[in-house]
Amino acid sequence: MSKEILQSVKGMNDILPDEAELWLWFEAVVRDWLHAYGYRNIRMPLVEPTSLFKRAIGEVTDIVEKEMYSFEDSLNGDQLTLRPEGTASCVRAVLQHNLLYNAPQRLYYSGQMFRHERPQKGRYRQFHQVGVEALGFAGPDIDAEQIVMCARLWHKLGLRDVALQLNTLGDAASRQRHREKLVAYFQQHQDVLDADAQRRLHTNPLRILDSKNPAMQALIAAAPRLMDELDDEARVHFDSLQQMLREHGVSYEINPRLVRGLDYYNRTVFEWVTTRLGAQGTICAGGRYDGLVEQIGGKPAPAMGFAMGVERLLALLQDDGMLPPRPEVDVYVVHQGDDAGRLARQVAEQLRDDRLRVLLHCGGGSFKSQMKKADASGARVAAVIGDDEAAANEVSLKPMQGGEQVRVNVSSLVAAVNQIIKQE
């Protein structure tokens, strides 16, 4: 009786070898890009105290109310959560290890995040993000740096149809004035509000502006604007940011309804969006969160950051026809016979000592069948070892792109292989 093959959890996907090659290429490009701007890597746990996200993200946000994977630790009763985003974890780590003691920090991280929501293209329950955080920088120059960084990456990746939306949420006093006006306005039109908007009216009215309900769009378009409530300092910050973006030639659209879904944002918020992923059009988003460090328990410190969705970016690249780069193989070692096998294993390690990429044939088979596999591997050279070669401590080298086969002593092998590769 056959057993049913177990399946992965819905919304948590395997990344198979062919696709993983594109991931590895993307991750290498991203690392080089981040290091060019002086950002350093930080790695946080997948599991954090549930209270961290409630305090940082906000208890009346969709993430905390409906999307977190939370559970009780059976050993000690602690309330734990699989991280739904990275900023709160990063700030917690910075405070726990006192990283802001001597200087501001430019940090980045990458890895899995978890949200319990309906899986669809570009949105999964386990998804991957690259997050970038700059802590201890107060001016609009760091806001501009991060947005310009993104523009550089899109150019480097060859992405098309990506646009920048920009807004400012002002400071606490201006948001409070705007909140009061919003509540009064929406209360006058309660008959138009849907269930989500009714629920948010007195807990998080700013999030009503982000509703996608078609029946509410006219009402939202006429709502009081936060931009009209900005104090002078926040307005100067936003104007300076825009000037810097113009100096860098970065095009943008001001979207007064852009509020983001996390409570910790203030002042600058932005999203890079595309029309090519349906409803999941945001590929990268972030903003300033000057109050979060104090909110989590540290001394007040300004901060700015963003995160990009890896699955969504790779979907765009694949939509543009990008294929995963094929792993490069320098040498495929073909062998037959016990003595040849022993020499083949030694030869493979010798070549790897010289940083060459080597596939050693395993599993037996005729020379003809092994040479077919050597050709299919894309190797540049086949190193062939039979009884004659093994007896003489030699290797036959066949250039796979054409050329004369040569036979060399093992002591000259590395130099001969490099010479063939150099001549291609």
C-alpha cells in the first residue's frame, strides 16, 4: 500500500534548483549594491516575542490583528511570533546590543518573513525580503540616499515599468490634527463606510485612506489631506527630499493617500510600484520611523528604512524573459576502472585547490555515456582517465568547445587546464 506524498504548507513554497540559481544571482547583485553604499549585514532570529510586533507595528494594524503566526512556547508559556517584517527585529537587535552607542548604523538583512494571508501571485505566507535600515540619521539626505539606491538597483537589474510614489505623514502633532479632521469627516458619511472602515474609524482612521474598495474611492478622494496639516519642519524636510531627488534625476509622483500599513512611520513614506503584478503591485516600500527606537525601549533616535519583496522582483525579472544563469563548470572528470577512479578523485581535488569548478562523474557507465554528461554539464574541459592514463599518472584533456585533445602528466594538469580555458 503506497503512502500519500506529503505536500508543503499552503503558501510556503519550495525553491527548486533551476529557480534557485536566479535567487543566488540576485542575492549576489544585491550584496554588491548594498556594500557600495556602506551598508553592513545583520541577522536576526525568525522568532521574536509577540509583544515586540504589537508594540512596534500597532495592535490595530492588519498584520497584528489578522496575519501573524503567533503561538505559546510549550516549555515556558512565552508568547512568540514568526517575524512578519524585519524592521522591528532589527531595531530590537540594535538596542539589545547597543549598536548606536558610538555612531549611526547602516544595516541590511535578508530572509524569510511570515504572514497568514490568502496566497496569490507575489504574495505568499512565507516570503522573502531584503531590508535596509539607517539608524541615527535625522536629515532628508538619508531618505534621498535610500530612494536613489533603489533607482540604481532597478537600473542594474534592467527592470522596466517601475514607478516611485512618495508622501509625507508629518510629525505626531500634525497627524493628530489630521486624525481629528478625518474622524469628523468620515463620521458624516458613515453610510458609505464598509465594515473595515467602520472598525478603523476610531482606532486607525488613516488606514481608511488605503482602502481599495471601489465604492469608497470618491469619499476618500475628498477626505482632508494630511499635507495641509504639516508643520514647518516637516514641510522643509519633505521639500528638501524632493529637491535632492530632482538633482539625481529620480522621477516620482506624490500620492497623498500613501500611508503604509504600519503605525511606526512618520514623515517620508514611499513605494516603488509596477502595473505588471496585478493587485500585488508594490515591489519595494519604506519610510522614516523616528519614534520606533524609543517605542521599543531605547533613547530617541531617528531612523529610515525600506524592504523589497524578493519573490515579486524575481517575478518581474522572469516576466522580462530573464533565465536563471547556468552554474559554470570548468572541468568534468570522466573515468573508468578502479585505478582510474582513484586517480580521478585525486585529480578533482587538485583542480579544486586551484579554485576551478569541477564535476567528478559518479555512478559508472561507458566513456561514451560519460562524455554525453560532460557535454550536457556545459563544462569547458573534459578530463579523461582510463587504465592507460592511470598507469602513466597522466590525464587526457579534451576541450569541449573544439580543439585538439592533449595528454599531460598530473603534475602539469592545472597549468594545462588553465591554458585551454584561457584560449577559449
